[in-house]
Amino acid sequence: MGNPKAFLEIRRQEAGYRPVHDRIHDFGEVEQTLNTRERRLQASRCMDCGVPFCHWACPLGNKAPEWNDALYKGDWELAYQLLSSTNPFPEFTGRICPALCEKACVLNRFNHEPTTNREDECAIVETAFREGYIEPHLPKRTGKKVAVIGAGPAGLAAAHTLNQQGHEVTVYEKNEAAGGLLRYGIPNFKLNKAIIDRRIQLLEEEGITFTYGEAIECDESFASQYDAVLVCTGTPTARDLKVAGRELKGVHLALELLSQQNRVLAGMEYDKDERISAKGKDVLVIGGGDTGSDCIGTAHRQGCKSVTQIEIMPKPVEGPDDPKNPWPHWPFTLKTTSSHEEGCTRRWNVNTLEFLGEDGRLTGVRVQEIEWQPNPEGGRPLMVAKGEPETIKAELCLLAMGFLKPEHPEYPSNVFVCGDAKNGASLVVRAMASGIDTAKRVNEYLTK
């Protein structure tokens, strides 16, 4: 490495977020960037650790020590070449990945100040676009035709990989634009949609065909038109909450709010009765994950009165270490996002009993504090009520409780399933890794 003592001399420095009072009034990206000098100093902290656990932890197998060293030495083009050799879309992961690599970094074990891999990779790819290092690459064609159903992270990664292997790729997307969860689930304040459009334009220039607004049923008739078909349809069914009052106006699945808001920002218009808005309302978010956090940030930008987030599971441990998942494994510790920093009441061990309303509209949610006790028969712990039920005032309730793993019929032999459609809901980086791995299997299938 260029400076083997940098990790002893330079502290971890994150770019941080725009001030709260500024960012909650728009949907611009909240994360800031470091200048070139500071970014190279951060890259220099990547030590010669011997065993790069970052590489082990990353689903894509990113070679962080190599491209951090190139970045430190000022060779941005080499840094991009090394980064893109394993990661087809670092502009996505550099913004929204939870950075599994950083939790596995030796410096995280050393002093809980890991190398800023995620921010570094975002800086590398943005420099690559700005300096013109990224140009369309047109491979020699094999004559094989492949269909990819779904233009989410897995589908895009698979399409890119197969196209670069020379196959003729057509991507079918049921929505009006590509991106899947990236476009319709993740708010603009985390990922500006122009970033997606820029990449889709490049994929089209490289020969990939995109067909929008068409829901494809992958049956024998469709599969017979292609040498191979990849099903990358994600997990479209959200987990619902079937309790009394679910039909009240004001109770919505999280993605109904998030996708609609992103479409509004893209220029789509909705009738007043269709529009989901938190303006002037007390908002309750049920679910403590990233989707729930995105709902909180969106509610603030829509002008909500207050936000409360409840989670049925216990509060995660606070602090950097998780005794049940020691380094280099991912620690399941309390996570505070930029949206939480904007203002939110957070509660754990709370069960939802009933939605309350007047004249068909939501006015509150009756909840019950609970505790989890060991099951004497083993298996899942028992949920036991604690105290008396209470009512949380809310005119808008958003259900962010995850997604159901889809079931698939028996497909023809030339059909492959990947991403969340195969494994269930997970991280964008894992979906991309699955898309790449599946594309490699498809290529072997096509070339035998």
C-alpha cells in the first residue's frame, strides 16, 4: 500500500449530510461529498491488512484494497477499472449500500473507524463519468437471444453481464421506466433518479433493448422465443397487516407512498383522492427497517405534523459491537438513519391491535406493548402482552413490514430465476451479485 501508516495518522472522515433544516424542504440527495484531497486521504487509510475481510464480506467480491490504493495515488482511471471489474453499478451501491465491507474491515475491529469504502467507490465512479473514463463497449455477438424479465438491480446486473458476453439481451419491465426498487422504492433524497437514467442510457448504447409497460408471463410460449430467459421480478408482494380497520382511508403499504412520491417527482399527476400525503398529519410507521426509515424521510418532506415508528421486535443493541455476531460478521445493532435524525419517535416491542377511525378515515391505531419470552417447547419465542393497550394518534399509517418471498411455477428448462425473486427480499448489492452469478450460469448453458 502507498502509505502503510496512514491508518495510524488519519482519522475516519465521513462527508456527512446536508443540514436538517435545509434538506427536509426538498428531495435532493442528503449526502454530501469530500473534496479530492480529503477523499484521497481517506483512501490511504486502507491498510496492508494481509487478509482483506472487506473482500470476503462484499457479495460482489469488491477489491477495496486495490482500488483504494489507486485512488490514494491519484490514478482515478485505474481505480475505476478495478472497481468496475467486480461491480457493474458502483453509482448505486456507492449511495445506498449499507457497506458490509466496512463492518468487516480490520480497522473496524481495531478502532471502529473502518475505511470509507462506500463513499470512496461513489467518488471513483462519479469521477469516471465526469472525466469520460466510461464509454459504451460493444461486444462481438454470439447470435444467442436472452430475455430478462424485470429491470431491477438483479435484472440490470444480469442483462449487463450477458450483453458483455455477446448475447442479444431484451429487458421487459412492467413499469414505465427501469430501476425496480431503485426507482420506485428508494426515495430521491437517497438516490437521484437521474443517476439511474444515466446508466440505462449507457446500457442502451451498448445494445440492450428495454421494453416498458408490459407484464410478461413466463410460460412455454414466451420462453420458446428465446435461448434463455431470466426471471428477475423481485418480491412484489408486501407483507400486510390484517387487523380490524385495515380498510380505513389513510392506511397504506409503504411502497404505495414511496412509489407514488417518486412518480410525482418524475412529473406524474394524481387526483386529489388518489394522492397519498402526510401534510399536516400525525404519521405512524409500522416496521423498523430501511423502508420504514424511507417513509419517515418522505413524510417530513411532505410536511407532516409528527412521525412515530413502531417495531414489534426488541430494540437492537446500542453501540458498535454485537456479541451475537462478532467481527467480521455484520453486527445487528441500532441503526440511526438520516431520516431518523430529522425527527421521529421510535418504539420497540409494540404490537398493533386495531386501526381506529371515524367516517371511514383513520384517526388512530390501538397498540399493545409486549415482551418476548423463551418458548419452553423451543422454537420461536412467545409474545406476551405487557401493560394496557393504548392508542397512538394517526391520520396516516404506513405498513413497512417487509415482503413475502414469491412462489414460482415449474418453468421450462431454459428459464432461470435470480435476485429477490429467488432468495426473498434482501439488499440491492445481494440482488446484483445474484444477477451476475446467474448470468454466468446462463452463459455456460448457452455455450455448451
